[in-house]
Amino acid sequence: MKYIYYKIVKEIELSELDFVNQDKILGIHPENDSWEYQLIENKPKYYIEAEEIEIDSAIKTLEKLKKAGANYTQIVAHVDHHGYEFYGLEMREATKEEVEDHLNKDKKDLENAKQIKINELEKELTKLKS
């Protein structure tokens, strides 16, 4: 069996993009200006409700993740904050040592769980004997 090494190296959240877009496109900000405007929409056939992000902003964010050592990313919509969470990931084939460490950790976790259960059962047995 082969294994993939997977590690989050950096997280960047871009939020309140609705305000950023209004400010950048129309020059209005809700803290200072009336932010009434009307959007003229031409939605694509398979429209998904998500916040728009300027391409240069997305590229700059991806470059920051790459600089931090990421070679993959996950981009997750954060609907409460009108934005996205970018996760920079390092993904590659795991080394032999990493696989061994992973398997040993799983064994240790299983042994710890067994020991906890044994301790609980011994306490219950002692309680039942008294």
C-alpha cells in the first residue's frame, strides 16, 4: 500500500468580499457611504451561491501559500463571512519513515484505548466485588 503525506502548512481567510468588491468596483464602503446599489446579473447555467473574488487577490493568496511551502490547496467558501478559507497543503508520497511513524502511532493509539478500557473495567470489577 502507498501513502500520501498530507500537512496543512498555512491558512488564509479572505472575508467580507462583498464589501471589498463594492469598495473596489464602485468606490463605496458601508461604514462611510450608503451602499445601495443594484446588481445586473447574467448568471451562468449552473450558478452556485458564492462570493465573487478578484482574480489578482486569489492569485496573491495562492502565491503566499506556495511561498509557505504548499503545493496543493483547498478553497472553502465561508458563507457567514462572505469569503473563502484558503488552506495551503503539502502533499506528496510519504517516505518509509513517515509511514512507519504513522502506523506506529495508530498502534500506540489503539494500545492506549485498550488500556483505558481495561482500567475502566478493572474499576468496575473492583466496585462489583465490594
